[in-house]
Amino acid sequence: MKLGLVISSNDPETVWNAFRLGVYALKADDTVAAFLLGKGVEAAQLQQTGFDVPDMMGQFVAAGGQVLACGTCLKLRQEQETGVCSVSTMKDLHDLVRGSDKVLTF
């Protein structure tokens, strides 16, 4: 299955669980891509006791997941590409949605 995750939250627990699901799905031989949108582009800086989002994102990428981040959303926050994710566009989000069997939003 091709799974698309659209993450627009900056709540550490929510984002951590989204990537945790992604890691699980990748280990079940699914293809998974995550698109960070809006507040979701802050994911690489989210860390709270019990919810180490950067570590879970690293596990997601190491397992074969792809992370895309909205370039406009990054620019609005004066953020830059982190190396874990690539700067992307609405076309990339549209492609992710069209190419996925299931899309989950967080």
C-alpha cells in the first residue's frame, strides 16, 4: 500500500505518533511519504519529554520514508530545509495525494 501522511500540527505527541505510524507501515513493507504543511514544518524542532520528534523522523527516513516540507510554509517561518526533508510545493502535495492509496492527516 502507498500511504500518504499530511502533518499540519506542531503538537509533539501528535507529530511523533504520525511518524511512529509511518515507521510501522514501512516495516510492514508499505511505501510511505509525509508532507509537512503549515505548523507541521516545525517538526524537526519539536521535542518534549517522551516525544522526541527529530529521533522518530530519523527512524522514519532510515526505514525508507520520504519527508517533504512546504516551501511557502518554511519561508513564512523563516525556516530552512533541515536535511531530513526536501523543500516542496503544492504540486508535490497534489502528487502525493493522487499517488497514495490512503492519505491520513495529523
